[in-house]
Amino acid sequence: MSRRQTLPPPPSSGSAPLGQAPAGHPPRRFLDGAAARRAAEVVGESAVDAADARPAAGRSLDLAAPQGGHETPTTEQALIRRMTSSLATTAPGRLTSRLGAALALGSVTRWLRHARMRTRSEVVDPFGLDPVVSERWRPFFEFLYRSWWRVETSGMEHVPDFGRALVVVNHGGTLPYDSLMLMYAIRYDHPAHRTIRPLIEDVVYQLPFLGVLLNRLGCIRASQENAERLLREETLIAVFPEGGKGTGKLYRDRYRLQRFGRGGFVKLALRMGTPIIPAAMLGPEDAHPLLARLGLGPRSPLPFLPITPTFPWLGPFGLIPRRDRWLMTFGAAIDLSSHGPEAEHDSLLVTRVNDQVRSTIQQMLDELVERRERDSPPPPAQDERSRREGDG
């Protein structure tokens, strides 16, 4: 005799008995124990307790077999009874603690969200510059600029007090310290305290945390579209024509300019009628002397792993930059407005201006190297030798 039986039809009036579907509707079923677990977790039951409410394999999911003349309650009935007993036995102990933990977790989540917003501005510019983030990092960059590298600037009179201009700078160093120090120099040492927006290569944005931070501090991903939009807004921008070739220079090739590409910045200046200001920076390539480059493969977001005297040997401490004196100078502006926008298609003119800017920056770099060597104190042994020769 089969152990499975069906329920008698429900009464004509009133609601259906607990655990049964109304007339004309198929009985509700739990397809598996997942629904039972979800319902049990609402009132504080663990997943293990909810799994116990699952019917045994091979038995009906509608009704259990009657035993001893009494109908075994359905899975839903058993689950509801288990929930009720759980509420009665755990309150106010386990249930209260679980609800308290949930409320505490929600409070922590709201506090973290509020804390994150406290470190950001509610309004940023279209390129991501965040004044709050910039101000919070100002003491750190001021320490690097004033105390650690003791940056000295010259030629600030060539940077206009207002209006757009294109500052072309040499590039070097494993990390983009040159962009940050250039921003700080223009913002705090220029008479008009202007804001300059450096355009940096895409590889920087592949680095975790660094790309987002630089974006909030004022750096922008390098592209012709971004540069044109900034210049239309009469913004002072900086470009690094050496690109990745500049950051990948070995220490033995320091302060030797790499190829400037096809003169994209010259075409930009001609098209927008913007003056070009050559600038040279001495110091970035000494911050992390690059001894070798370790290839990481085509799937790596980074072109290479830098090998310096301290990195990766000292781990994170190897990222601390070397302390040295930095020099920064700005040259006279090169006005190209007389050529007109159509001159960007003149390849001979573009090449000539490109070479002119490159040779000017290289000459400025050579002068800075000589100046730093001349101003630097001699080593103790050499100083003692010179003193003895003078006494003799």
C-alpha cells in the first residue's frame, strides 16, 4: 500500500488550512533547501538549521507519510513551526544579538561612506581635479618640494599670468614626481599662483591607486582631445614629448633627451594658436636611478619592472626617492600664432619647430647640470687635496 495520500478538499468558505494551497491552485513547493535557508536566516536561524527542514530524499515534497494515525506536517508547516520556536527560544538573546550586529554593520557602512566623502569634494572639475584631495596632500608635496629636494626655480617670468600656454618639459624618473613638482612650482612659486595641468601617459593609470590620485590632484590622461579642450578654456598645460621613452631611460643615459616623436605638441600649438614654453627639470632621474628594466610580458599593464639600487631589494622602502637638489627653469615662449591653424599640415614646419624645442630643452638641461656641479660642495678628499695645494 502506497504511503502517499492526498488531502481532502478545503472548506468552501474561509482560508485554506496552514500549509495547503487554495482550491484550484497547485500545492506550493520548495524546489530545494535554498528557499528554506533564506527564510530561516530572516529570523536568525543558521543555514545548517534551515537545511534540516529539507525533506528526505525519495519522499513526497507535498506531504509526508502519516504515522500513528496523525498526518505528518508538510515542509512549510515544519519550517513555520521551527521559525516560531526559534523566535520563542532565542529572543531576546540570539535574536537581539543578531539584530544588533546587523544594525551595527549598517552603522559602520554608513560611517565609512561618510568618511570617504569627507576626503572628497562634492564638486570636481570635468577632468577630476578635487580641491579637497589636493589640499590634503599639499603638506606632503610641500615637504618634498621645500625640504627633501629643495627645488630651485628660475625663468618664471616666461610663464604668463593668464591665458593659455603649452609648457614642454623633459621627462624622467620611474614615478611621475616631475609632474607633481611642476604643479607645485607653478601654483606656489609663480606670481599669479596659476594651476597647470600636466598630461601624463596612459601607463600611469594602470597602476593601482596612483592613477586615481594623480587625476584628483590635477593630472590628466594625455590625448589630443583633452589638450584641445583645456586650451579652449585658456588653461596652462604641460606635455612630456619623450613619453614612455623618458621614464625608461637608464641612469647612464640620464638627462639625454629621447626622440620627441612626430611633433604632436607642435601640431597642437599651431592648431590652437598657443605659445610653446620650453622647460627643463634636473632631478627626477636621480630620484630612482634606473639600473635595468625587467620585462613583464605583453599581458602585464606595466611595460617593465624597474631595477634600482633599492627596489625591489628593500620592498616598499625601495620606493622612497633619493634625496638630492632639484633645479627647474623655464625658457622664452615660442609664438606660432603667425602661421595660422592650417600650418599644422606643413610637415617641414612641424619638424623644424619640434627640433628647435628639443635642442632648446637639451641646452637648458646641460646648463642645469653644470650649475649643480658648480654649486655642489666638493667631496671631502678633494677639498682636503685642494687645501693642501693652496698651502703649498
